[in-house]
Amino acid sequence: MMANLKAMRKRFKITKKGKVLKRKAGQSHGLSQAKKKSLSRKKGFFQVKGYLEKKIKKKI
């Protein structure tokens, strides 16, 4: 897990209904050479599920 609470709050988002969301990986650099299809796949958030979701909710 993360080192501290502030680091976790930057990376995860909890919705009103209690879902834990995280940004998809690979959005920081090298995007000008990437194909449009791969760029659209990398956009947005995805839902964290299972054991990790419970840990994150408990910590935040």
C-alpha cells in the first residue's frame, strides 16, 4: 500500500455510491507517438475491486 494517507488521496477517488476509482496507467508521457485507439483506451478511470478496494476504503 501507499506510504501515507495524502499519497492515497491523490491516486484514488471514492464515488457517492462507494466505488473506488483509479486512473488508468500510461498517461504521463510518450502520447504523441501513440495510436488513437490506444489513447482512448488509456483515458479515464477504472474501478478497483476485491480485497484492494476494502483496504483503500478503510485507509481513506
